[in-house]
Amino acid sequence: MNFIVSSSTLRKGLQQIGGVLNASNSLPILDNFLFELSGQDLTISASDIENTMRTKVVVDEGKEDGKVAVPAKLLMDILKNFADQPLSFSIDTGNFGIEISSDYGKYKLVGQNAGDFPKGQELENANEITISGDIIVNAIDKCLFATGNDDLRPVMSGVFFEFSEDKLNFVATDAHKLVKYTRTDGVANKSADFILPKKPLNLLKQNITSEDSISINYNDTTVRFSFNEIELTSRLIDGKYPNYEAVIPVENPNVLTVDRISFLNSLKRVSIFSNKTTHQVRLKVAGSELSISAEDLDFSNEAKERLTCNYVGDDIEIGFNSKFLLEMLNHLTCNEVILEMSEPNKAGILLPVDKENDSEKILMLVMPVMIR
Amino acid sequence: MDAFYASVEQLDNPELKGKALAVGGDGERGVIAAASYEARKFGVKSAMASSLAKKKCPHLIFVPPRFDRYKEVSNAIRNVFYRYTDLVEPLALDEAFLDVTENITRHSSATAMAKDIRKDILEETGLTASAGISINKFTAKIASDMNKPNGQKTIKPHEVVPFLEQLPIHKFFGVGKVTAEKMKRMGIFNGAHLKAHSEAFLRTQFGKSAGHFYNIVRGVQHSPVKAHRERKSIGTERTLRENIHLQEDIEAMVSKLAKESFNRLERSQLFGKTITLKVKFSDFTQITRSKTLESTIQSEEEIYNEAHELFFKEPPKKSIRLMGISISNLLKNEEHKPPSPEQLLLDF
């Protein structure tokens, strides 16, 4: 098995899928990339059992089809240190000896039997939907930060994909905050849903661009995203996603409209003075004035700022974790935001006022920190 | 400790040494708190009415108790204990259980260790002590009484069962006067007799205590030496001079009790969450009502308001002879944090 490939082309391909590799593996074979040569097509795979990602690189010259597992770290490290140049790989499929020749010299390493590399997950009875990369890119960007880390509730550690015939919903929550991202410019031919874990979400985020067209194949246990030359197959999170619609309050008579950047900057300054455990900031709205304050009794620190706003509703004083508010405001891009509230012990809802995209709806919800 | 209060008095005042001495009041209604061994020879015992003691021993010398001094000596003794083990469960000023299972002083036996402890106590306080050594608290306590004063007794594991079999029934832990009488009527005079009965039979006679009796006579007592006896509740109660039934009187009483129990909380530097109201009526029936708050009690008013609500949510129709308020669910000062803001969760 021999081929000649541009060092930068190969490096790019490996970087696309390298994120799948775990820092430490119980199975040594998982520390390898699987190289499969067929004509001029070199398919490279990486796997952590749960996720398998493959990409295709076109080699300049290929001789003798074959496959071998190549130590990933060694290969990535040497590739980083080459200026772009053709590399010639010559692999002895009998003893898995790999010899790389560059302009500078020769490098030898020993691979492993390709047969030991885990087979990718089968995807039987799969449904298919094709959507634009823009939807996935935005959905991940808006939702990923709101996912939970609670091992006891694994369903909340991923993003909920909910497809229907008139819209696509993407939902994330950690029980403190919740994001629901809706797109009406992508639809499925039948309703379906699944929960995608964080790792594949991050891998998609790294590799998908808005211009891509993504084909998603899924069944009850597995999903496969295919775009460009990349294919990512992931095991889904098993379990029932919480009934998120039920916790989104409908009646929110108190509506605050405020400039997003001013609000964000105020919060950044005031939150420095908040308690280091609760990160609580108080929002007090009366008339058209929003006051933002925080205090840390342990150190006698306190801060208070005032902002002008538009407000419809009864005067209210409500506490929030400033970290959550900051994250949410940071993930919006609009100029003005609406904060809808009902009671100091009920969720606040953050909505963008101006939208870049008419077929997009964003709802962010955050539970208060009770003021005592 | 042997005749603790009396021995301390004799130690501090050498003139009293070798004399029949009683600590306690010698008045009309006085009671003996402790008697020296010299006085005991005349049949003077602790808890005896002073008037009776005087009859038994006309030359008996009465000394008023000095509890601060006893406490001081008690601390000195406890400090000796703590050199041998951390697991010390004080039973009284002059008595404690020590769990020496973990032999940190590397003594060859518990018997040898007891000798050293008694030697240390004598050297450091000038007082003699007696010790009982055995496999559980009950047998150790019985053993400690066997070679008093200034002696010790070890009941070895294989001796425990024969020892208990011959032990008179009233000596058993948990057998008071009434139970002893009942057992004697049933022909149970010692451990062996008690052992002859099945647990099921004992249950029919003694209910809940059956398991305890069944086990203890077999040398089984799973009661660990509790190093820190923590307070479970704090509070106060009052029997009223006259029964009350008017709302204003009741409110005044609740207010008084709230104030007192809050003061006690503060003095002991404890914080509590549960308020319990106890009321005893003229007919001697009694009710308790309690409520647990979300955060610890911070003020007297809080106690008053909660107790008031507990009482008046269903005001009893009878007149009241006793009222009490107690605070439980206690936290120590250092464990207690002021109520902190709470992050609410979505209701999934």
C-alpha cells in the first residue's frame, strides 16, 4: 500500500476528524487513524466507539489498495512540522511497517492491523433529512452553552433535535436555563426527535459551515451527519427529553425592553461585585428605569448601576445568576432584547427584538435566584 | 470516681479526712448528694434525706456542694481519659465510658490500661477511682461497682455470660423497680432465669423492651461509646401557677417562652429550624404541635409568631396547666450560614 499525498491536504483531513480521539483510551487501537486506500481515494477514520468520523482525501498517486491503522499522535505531530510538500507513504501491510519520506528525510513508525479497528455503527431503517449548514451552525451556537453536565440526568447533557413537518426545534437546558431555537425554513417529512451528545455537537461545530448542505440520517439509537467529504456517526443519548414546553410560562405581563450591549456591559461590571457562589444580581424595574445591583456580604462589596429601558408592567425586583444572563446575552446578536417576567420566583424569558432571519425564533429562559 | 464530691471535699480540706462526711444541705428538706466512705459505714447513702442521715450517723458533717470545683476536677479527669482514647462518653461529672478498642497507647491489655488511668488520676488529682473493664458498656459499668473503692474488675469475654447468669435481675440495665418486681413475680430473679425465656414470650410481657432484655442477658449490647453527646433540642417549659384559658394570658405565656427559648439558643450558640409547642391541659392530657421552617430561626419574634400560629390554628377548649416551647433540628454556629439566595430550578 503506497501513496503520495500533499502534507497540508493530509493534515487538514486529520484535523477535521482528530477531535474524535480521546486523550486516553482503554483500547489502544483507538489511538490510531484508520487509513483505507482505494484508487486515489484515501478514507481516514477516527473513532471513540461512540462516535466515528471519517473524511476523504484525494492522494496524488496511489498504488496497491489496502488499509492500515496509523498511530494518530505521531502522525499529527510530524505533519505539523512540515511545510507543504508531497509525502510519500509506503506501508507494508504484512507487518504494518509505515515509512514516510519527505523532502528532508525518512520517518518510520509501526501501525496496527486495520481489522482491529472498530467497525462504524450500522444505521438500519434510517430516516433522512437534508438541511442547510446554516441551521445546524446556528442551532449549535445558540443551544450548546445551555446544556447540562449532570451525570444523573444524561438526557440534559445533549441538545434535543425535534423535527416536524413545519419546523425544526433545537432545545437545550440544564434546569437553570433553557434555550429553544426554532427554524421554519427546514422541515422534515415526518416528526422525529433525538438527543445528540455534546461531543458530536462540538465536532459538527468545528467542521460545518453555513454554506454546507447537511444530510442527516437517523434511527432510534444512531445518527449520521454527512457533509462535504465528512461523515460523522454518533450514538444518541438514550432517554426521554423533559417536557420543556410545560415549563415555559405563557403569561408574562411584565415586559422589559433594553439595549442588549448596554445591559451586557452593565452586568459585566456589576457582577464583579456579586457573591462568588450565587453570582446573584438584582434587577429592579420601576417606570423606565432598570437598576442592576449586586452585593457580596462576605466582603462588603456592592455595586449598583442604572439603565433606561422600556417597561410595561408592575414594579418588580428579581434576582438572577449573572453568569447565566451574561451567557445568554452573549449568544444573542440583536441590538435590543426583551426580558419577560411574571413573578420574582418564576422564570424570566429573554427574546431578541430584531431578527436577522425571519424564519428563525429564539427563546431563552432563565430561572431566578430568590432574593432573601 | 469513689464518693466523688465527698472525696474532693476531703482533699481540699484535710481536716475532713477520715471523717463521716456528707455533701448536701442539712436543712429540713435537704438531700445528700454524696457521702464519704466513712459515712457510708453508717448506712448514709446518696439521695437520702438529710434528716434520716443525721439519725443514722449523728456526728455526720455536712458540707455544702461546690459544683464549680467538682467541674474543675472533672475536667482534669477527662483530660487523663483523652490521653488514652478520643472515644470518651461522659456519664456524669465523675463517670465516663471509654472505648479503647483502638489501642493508641499500646497497652498489653485493657486491664493494664485501666491501672495506668487510675494511677494517672491519683497522681494528678489526688483522688482514687474505680474501673470496670468488659466487652460492652453495661457489663463494664456493673464491673466498675464490684471492687470499689480504689479497685478495678475485668470481666473477660468468656466470663461475661456466666457472670450475667448469676447477676440479680434488678442490676440489669433497663430493669427498674417496677420491671424488677414484675420479673420476680414471674420467677425471674437472675440472668439465668431471664435467659430461659424466649424473645417472643418476653415480647408478650415487656413489649418493646423484649429485644433489649433478650440480648443483654446474652452479653449483646450494641450501644457504641458516643464521644459527643449532642443536644437534640433546646427549650423551656413552665407549669403555671394557675391554669389559664384567656387568649391574652396564653399570648403572654407564649411570648415569655419564646423569649426564654431564644435566649437559650443564643447562649448555646445554636441555630434551629423546628419549633415545637407543648401544651398540657387541666385534665393532664397533652398535645405537641411542631413546624419546621425553611431556614434557621433568627429572632424571638419568629418563635413567637410560629408558636402563636401553632396554638391558635386550632385553639383547644380546655384550660392550660403547662406550656413549653422547644427548638430542634439544631445546627452549630460554625455549620450555620445565613440564609443564602437560592437558585430555582425548572420543574422537570
